[in-house]
Amino acid sequence: MHENPSRRGGRSRREQRRRRKARRRRMMWAVTTAAVLLGASATYTAARLYSGRASAPTARAPQTAHAPRTTTESQPATSAPPVPMDLESALSRVTALFSDNRMSVAILDTTSGESATYGEGAFDTASIVKVNILATLLLQAQDTGRELTAQERAYAAAMIQNSDNDSTSALWTEIGSATGLDAANERLGLSETTGGDGTVWGVTQTTARDQIRLLQAVFGDKSPLSTASRDYIQDLMYHIAASQDWGVTAAADAERPTALKNGWLQRSQTKKWDVNSIGRIEKDGRVYFMAVLLNGCSTQEAGIQIVEQAAVATVTAFADTLTD
């Protein structure tokens, strides 16, 4: 689960997004097949849905008043299921690059409640589990009626904003490792996530659908997390390190804020990479929760390119099917 993020200098997040989008246009949806080796055939389903080491930054209190978003997303009223959307077709130019693939995508429009998924099965979380770990810590603190300590806040900030592994390991132990995570997930509605064995939190298993459920718990108003707890997680996800601003953010409007957590992990036996991205994005006036999980890449950079292309293709096609 060792992550070694590449540095991108001192550019602003907006400038980095513009540069990446320009690069994607020049690539014309091409990622060299030599750079990508993925495993097991993916399938499509559409339905309604109800890691890195850096120095720890100085702990700070949440700055919710300055975050450019509302604290919660309204939960849509239940209505007739939408016509299933063909995400398999939307992603065909991405998946055509693979002889085999291991990718899953899920997206939810927070206004209509319509959603779609692509791909089946469980995936390594890598560092996206860090949002889940923090949600678990906050639930446990709520249960005892206490605030997080200064040390816990320092760990949480380093874990989410800089994807610091040492801070994550400390909090993983504090929450009771997989036992604590699994217990919290029963309350958070994550039915397809299982905590990693022992100290290996990065191989926690999850699905793209469950990551959408986690985002609903973090950003929605129907959640076992208190308003203060949700505000705290949101603030950290809105202020990640600029060097880690990639992934589903590629599908967002450049001028709009993205709440984000990425994960990348090189497996010790196969030397293949897992590259994942989850977040809340805004595009053309709509708010989406999105997860892209990708296992089996030959390089981290190839995985990032695939994740970003999949995110852009999904949002573009999915938006055309939505009704208010």
C-alpha cells in the first residue's frame, strides 16, 4: 500500500486541470496498449443505488464556512426506476484498449437519484479506504459524545489531504482495524465492503456501488454521521494536496470545486497497480457522486489516464439520459 505521488510543482488546482484536459484532447482517447495490462472481463449493470506518504500538515479545525458547497445533498424521493443506461457503450473506447479488464464505475445524480454502474466484483481500495476510516473514527467519537483529539485531527488531515500512510495506520489501529470498520459500515449502509486483514488496510475490498453509498453518507443529510462530522470530512476532501488532484475531477467543470480521494497501490507479487478515485463533482450545473475502481495496470500513470478517461466518458453519456 506504499504510495509515492509524483510532484506537480506549485501550479494551482485549476491550472492543473486545464493542463490535463488539454493533454487528454491531444491524446485523442489513446493510451498505449503496452502501458496497460488489466485482468477479468467486465459486465454492465444499471440500477438505482438506493496509497501515499508525505509529511503531516499542521492540524487545523474544519473551515466549513469557506468550503464552496452546501453541507448536505438532498436525498431524492423514491420514484419509478429510470431506463437503464448503456454505460458499456459509453466506455467502449476506454475498454477497447484492453484485452482483459478489471474496472468498475458507478455514478449517481444527486438531483434525480438516477444512477448507473459498470463492472462487477470487489476491488482493492488502496487509499480510498481512508475516507471510510475517518467516517468510522467520527462515528465512534459520536457514540461516546467526544470531540476528536488534536492528535487525531492531525492524523486525519494528513491521511485525507496528503494520503499519509503512517497516519492511516495509527487511525486504523485506533478504530479497531477491520472489526471496527465493518461494524461502522453496517450503519453507513456499505454492504459490499470488507476490511483488510491485520494491518493491511489498503487491501480492504469494496465495490463501486458501496463507494457511492459512502459518499451519500458523507454528503447526504440521511446519514448516521452528524452534521459536524460530515462537515469535517467534506472540508478535508475539498482541500487535498494539489499533487493529488486527479481522477474523477477530470470530469468536473474546472471552475467548480471537487471533493476527492484517490488511491494507488502496487501489488508486491504481480507488480501491477490498482488506481482508484472517488468524489463529489459538479458538471454543467449538476452534482454527481462518482467512483472509478481500476485493478491491474502496468503503471500508475497509465491507470490515472484510464480512470480520468472513464470518468469523462461516463459523465458525458450519463448526463444525456437525465431528467429533472
